[in-house]
Amino acid sequence: MVIRDLHGCASIHVATVPVHEAYQGQTVWRVEVEVFDLRGHAKATRCYAWSHLDKPDGSEERIIAVLEIPPVVSPETAVRVSIVADAKAALKHQTDKASDEIARRNRKN
């Protein structure tokens, strides 16, 4: 149902794949990725999906569904692309906040 809502096509579950991502010997991400074959999507024949708690207090679940479109070619690359996208979004948010603060200070002067 989530894949239909996000990507507008039918899906069939084909596997569950454990993915463990580490950086410099430290675990960055450990998740079970659900693999789905897609029916009726214009660009992709497969989708990788998982969920995780999105708030530090565990109050909100986030569902991720990544299409198999290069550079995404496996559950592992889907997780890596998602991690990088989240890091870029967080950096943009921080940059936007800093720019807003600078603009606010300049208006005061």
C-alpha cells in the first residue's frame, strides 16, 4: 500500500534482506530491507523499503521506499543513497537556518 501511495504502482514482496552499513568501523545503519518487484512503473522494476524511528524519543515512524534506478541497484545501495540524501537535507537545513540568522542580524543593523 505504501509503495502504491508513494510511487503509483502495484508491488509484490519478493525478499527481506538484512543491511548493515558501517563507516570507519562504526555502525551507521542496521536495517531489514524489504524488496518488492513493481508492476506498472514507468522507470523501475524494483523497489526497496524499510522503516525506522525518526524522532529521538521514538515517537514517529518513517517509511522509506527507494526505487531501483541507478545508482540504486541493490538493497545496500538503496540504504546508502537514503543516508546521503538525509545528510544533504540536514546540511541544507543548517545552512538555511544560518542564512536566515545572518539576514535577520543584517536587518537589525
